Amino acid sequence: MTEPILPIRLIALDLDGTLIDDDLVMRERTRLAIVAAMDRGVSVSIATGRMSRSALKYARPLGLTDPIVAYQGALIRAMPTADDGRIGRLLLHRPLEAAVTREAIEWTRSIGLDPHLNHLEQFIIRSDDLRAEDYSAFLGGWAVPVDDILAWVRRPVSKVIAVSEGPIDESVLHLARERFAGRAAVTISHPRFLEFLRPGVSKGAAVRWLARRAGVPLGAVLAIGDQFNDLEMIAAVGHGAAMPGAPLAVRAAARYIAPPVAEEGAAELIERLVLARPADAARAASRLADAALAHNEAATAEVDLLPASA
């Protein structure tokens, strides 16, 4: 684990499940905390599994100027300089090889998942998908219905996202990682979303890129997230924080456990670790780390006590 450094000089924030809840609304306390951090010269980036265009509607009202990390780090864009509907300049794009993309489509279908594709700012869906109209209405021209997704793949693609009707068991994640080892990075970005990316792509790698760009040591970075796709980012930095509903493996990698998103937990961490006076921030960091250790020990003990059939 990277040793923490204060003051914090860069913040990387997951979006869904961290800054916003199922209602997709960013609340005022969260907005004010982020703006106050930027006013103090702290770099702030959204790091999401979404396409960058989708993240822009949250980044613009915050006045963010640092890059947006999209598709778990497969794509990074600069913030656009004008609010004219354009997307920012492409800074980094690391797509998945076409052959591996096609194999991921076929394999996920074989286990009952429904694969879609994201490429640059497009969402590729089957034209006979029962939700195609909903996707198109939500994403506008960025949803691209095609007759045959498999045949559409002729060149590398930003990512594969395979959707389940219910929560994906961690055993499926482990099976996918074993099958695609060395050929794709596999993660869960939402309880129902299994994703395939180019090897080496992760939010952790993206945050390292952001930190180098900003000239900030990883120990002085705060990263907050709630799912497996946030694990590498949380583990890479000095101030890694997990939301309380994150999988146990993600919480175990975190130095801090944030309050729930409904209580604006990200805002509270920013207030206590970034906006507080230096001595108060140091005390808060120590107390939060102790609380996270106790939380994780209790969670591990609870798992150990479960019957083998649970």
C-alpha cells in the first residue's frame, strides 16, 4: 500500500455509486466540496466506466478542468474548453484487440450474458435488443444498433460490457480472468456488468497517468470508488477509499471506508481530508484508517463464520 502524504493534491472520483446514487443526481454538499477542493488548487478528475460524453454532464457543472478517465482508463479525454456540445481532445485510447473482443462476445453469450460494445463515444447494441429504443432515447445518436455485433467487430474496440439479469457472482469474474489471462483485463463495474478491456487497462493505471501529468506523488492522491473496477485505483494511491457497500476485496484494499453515497460520503472525506486544517486532516486520516481496519476485520470475521453452504 502506498504511504499517505498530506496535503492531498489530486482527487480521482468514481461516478456511479460514489458521487451519484440510482437517481443519478449529484447533491449540493458533494458539489460544494469538490469545488472547494479545486479552489485550493487540488486537481480533480472523474474516473468512470462510462463513456466520457456521459461523464461530461457531471464534470461541466463542477467546473472540472482536469481530464476525464472513461471506460476504466481505456480512454482519457481532456475537458473541453467551451460548453458547445463538443467532447474533449483524445489524450489516450487503449482498445481491446478485435479477435479477443469477438471471443469475449461469444464466451459471455455462452454463459447467459448479453454483450454490448463501447467504442470511443459509441454504444454498439443489437438492433433486435428489446431495450434498443430505451438505449437510443437515453444516448441519442451515440447508441448504434447493428444487426450482428460479432460481424461489426473488424478492428480494436474500447471495451466489451456483458450484462446479466441479476448480480454477477465473483466466481464468474475469476473464471473470465483465468480464461482471458494475458489477453484481456476483466472486471465488474456494476453488480450486473462484466467488462473486458485491453490488458493493463485499469483505473489504477489511469490514476498513475493523471498523477504523472500533474506532478503529484501517488501518496498525495485521494481515490474513492465502490466496485471491482475501482480496486486498482484505490490500492495504487496513498488515500484510497471504498464506499461501504463495495465488495470485501475492494474494502480490504482501501485505507478508508467512506460513509454511504446517500449520506454524501465522498463529500465527507473531502471535507475531512482535503478541506480541513492540516493538523485536523492528519488526525482525521489516522482515525479513518483505524475505523476502516476495524470495519474490515469485522467483515472478514463475519464471512469466516458463514456456513460453507452460504
